[in-house]
Amino acid sequence: MSEHTQQVIHDEDRLARPTPVDPEVLATPKRRRFSAKYKRSIVIEAERCTEAGAIGALLRREGLYSSQLSAWRRQFEAGELAATAGRKRGPAAKPVNPLRKDVKRLERENRTLQRKLKQAELVIEFQKKFAEMLDAAQEDDNKQ
């Protein structure tokens, strides 16, 4: 084989092999999410640390930052870590007013009664005019 042929085969062989991936760097970084149970356990474990540097060792072992521990301590003291254990993600559901059905029913009833009142007023107006016409007609008959 010539040098040129050997070079082409070597280049093709190099292209066919996959390039090793660096295990330290992710292609797309993922945000870590910690459960409330995990956060509680870390806060409790940090509270038990009494020796100098023990909290730092805990944070290094778990791959955490001191700011995370501070935030989790505040949440723990506020009782938020216990409350989020079974909570679903997403916007909170709007509370339903128990009187809403009654209000809608009463509004419908009010509209119906107002419609009937208008009809009754029209009937009364008609009766008044009709009575006036009858009185006028009787007076004309009495004059003749």
C-alpha cells in the first residue's frame, strides 16, 4: 500500500470511531431539584454538626452550597418544608365561594320577578285606560 492509501484508511478509521465524551461536562445542564424530605434531613444533619468544619464537610459531601443550606434553614423554621411535602406544583386553585350558587339563583329569580312586574304594570295600565274608555262611553250613552 502506498502512503496516500494508508493515510486515507487511517482518516476513515478515525472518523468512524466515536469521540470520547468528557464525563464532567453535561451537554445540557439540568437544574437539580431537592425534595422537602431531603432538605429536612440535611438541615437536621447540619444542626447536629458540632465540630469545626463539620458543616463544610457535609456540604462538600452532598455537593451543596452554603446559601442553599441557609435558605433551607429559613424554610424549615417557617414550617415550609413540612407543608410542601405533599403539595402539587403549579398555580393554586382558586377557592370556590360556597354562596356563589345561591347568588346566581337569586339573580335569576330577581330577573324573572322584574319581568313579571313589568308585565303586571302593563296590564294595570291597560285596565286603567280601558276603564276610562268604558266610563267615557257610559257618560256618552247617559248624555244621549
